[in-house]
Amino acid sequence: MAKLIMWNLMTLDGFVEGPNRDISWHSDVWGEELEQLSIKQLNEAGGLLFGRITYELMAGHWPSATGAVADFMNAAPKYVFSRTVKKSDWNNTRMFSADVPETVGRLKRDSAKDLFLFGSADLAGGLIPHGLIDEFRIAVNPIILGGGTPLFKPGEKIKLRLIDSRPLSTGVVILRYAPAAAS
């Protein structure tokens, strides 16, 4: 069974986007190191999961982009969860609207390679209580936005254990966590 890995770039104060869905701060730290990490992760991925908002951002960018990351993003299986968007013109995309935890569980069982959940804080928030996220990979950007969309929504307490941490030259720290085993 595949693991579901949540991958997000987050500010030091816990936001995945600023006011008005601003993600311009991503460019402050994007460079060779994050690009190489992205390519490595994409090569491990059997598919990508998106909520509607992240999907719309991705589908608006990658189909016309070029390069190794774009090639993968356009070819990879994409699973989009939305109550409003019913079809996609983006290559290799399947849309789902109901039974999200059940569908994600099925996708994990059916995939030979790990699945990655990019962005999509609302989708992640809906999957966390069901124990469907096997690893949390967070690139902490050394910026404080002071407001925006938080990565984690209010909910139940979940204890995590550190798997790995790695600083990059841009000041980003890549943190990898897994749910701690119940005692």
C-alpha cells in the first residue's frame, strides 16, 4: 500500500498563503535546491492529490510550462477533490466530489508508488482526522506573513515524530514528520 505524503511550503508563522491567496513569497526561496528536491519527490510519486483551489492554481500554470518539473506535473496521475469542479482539461486528471476519506484510502491501496498531497490545506485538514496522511513534509520558509491561510486547521491533537530535518542555503528548513505510534 502506498503512503500519502503531504508536501507544503509554509511560513514560519504557519501560513501556506498570505492574504488574497498570495504565494509570491515562494519565489524568495525557490532555487536549485528546492527544484532538485521537487524533482526527486516527483520521481517517487505515483500520483498527486489536490483540493480545488490548489488544483486551479496548478492547472493554470503547468500545462503551458516547460522543463523537468512541468513534464512530470503534466504526465502524472492527478486526483482532484472538489464539490464544484466536475471536469478537467488537464491531462491525466480524475475528479472526485464525495466520500473523500474512502476515496483516498482506495487510492492508497491501489497505488504502487507513494501519493503526494500538494498544497491543499483544506483537503489535508479533512484527511488528518482519518489518519490517512502517513508523512508530513514541510518546507519552513523564514518569513513571517502575519496573516493568511494556516496550514493546519483547529482540530484534534496529533502527536508526530521527527523523521528528518535538513536546512537549505536559502534558509528554508525541510522537516519530515510521521504520526507517532500510539502508546
